[in-house]
Amino acid sequence: GQQLNQSPQSMFIQEGEDVSMNCTSSSIFNTWLWYKQEPGEGPVLLIALYKAGELTSNGRLTAQFGITRKDSFLNISASIPSDVGIYFCAGQEETSGSRLTFGEGTQLTVNP
Amino acid sequence: ETGVTQTPRHLVMGMTNKKSLKCEQHLGHNAMYWYKQSAKKPLELMFVYSLEERVENNSVPSRFSPECPNSSHLFLHLHTLQPEDSALYLCASSPGRSSYNEQFFGPGTRLTVL
């Protein structure tokens, strides 16, 4: 079945640094979503993207829907300790109805 | 607060027990989902309900039995589980339209099978 390749798997950074992570797929998606999950909680939606080339920000977070519709990236600027968590990408294919395909997640650690 | 609640938050059960997980969404959505999240694995979709009708069952063992009595409530009935079923079980809901169909998750139930 469809798989999403999310990288990197983990990141260890210093507070104040910028972060970038991305997802790629072998199929075309018509929606890309980025979620953050903290320990003991469910994923929380950060950003939703619906058009190729779309660039959307949510505070210090910026995500883009790749032109080819097969990739997306998430940037976090000026990281802070509360950015710690697992970040997941998710994509929706045109033919999949409401089904989402999830990446394996990027574990982010921010050192104060 | 995401508008999706799950109870209980933690559950420990023996292999011969019967228990149920409950999910409720307060977002007016038409679709609800059960996912299993195990360590080091992507989220695994288990069941999808749209307008109270099951539209997807991803080869889930029969020891997991979903129930959707209305568009706001979703249950997962558990019986004779195995230790490898221990995981975080997440419920999600979405508007149910083909576009702008973001899924919103509950906090999950951490299940441990002894």
C-alpha cells in the first residue's frame, strides 16, 4: 500500500534553532496535514494544505504543499522547549475518500 | 481541547476480560475513526464510520468490534485480547466531506493487555 517517507526520524537541537522536516510519497496527494503529538496525548492538527505550492504559516510553523503534489515540508523557526514532541505528516489521496496515510513521525528534542 | 473525548484514558485488562472504549465528538462531524498506535510504527487505521455506517475495516481481528450508534459516539468493544494488542487506541473524527476533511483526534486510551 501507499507509504509516506518522513525524515528525519529524530532531531536534537538547541533552543532558538530552526527545524525542518519533510515527507515524500510515491503517489499524488490532494491534501497534506501536519500534526504534533505530545506524550500521553493524541495528535493535534497544526497545519492543513490543500493546493500544490500552497505555503501556510501557524505562528512559528510554516508548511508547504510541494508542486509535484508528492511532498511537503514543515519548518519551525526559533524553537523553544515546548516544541518537543513527535511531528507527523499525513496525506490524503484523491481516490482514498477520507482515509489518511501517516508518516512514521519525527521525534523533536529541544535542549534549553 | 480538540472536541473529541475518549474514555477511559488508561485500561489494564486480562486476556479473558471484556471491555469497551468510548469516543465522543462534539464537532458536528459525520465520520469517525479508530486507530491503533504502537511504538515505532505509523498510525494504523482500524475502522472508519461515515454517517454511522462502517465503510472500512482494515483486516482487524474479530476480537475488536466497533459500534457507532450515532454520528457523535463510537465504541470499540474488546474481548479475548492478546498482549500484542497493547497500544494507544486513538479515535478521530472529520467532517466527512471529500475536501477539507481534516481529522481531529482524541487523547487516546492507553491499553495494556496482561
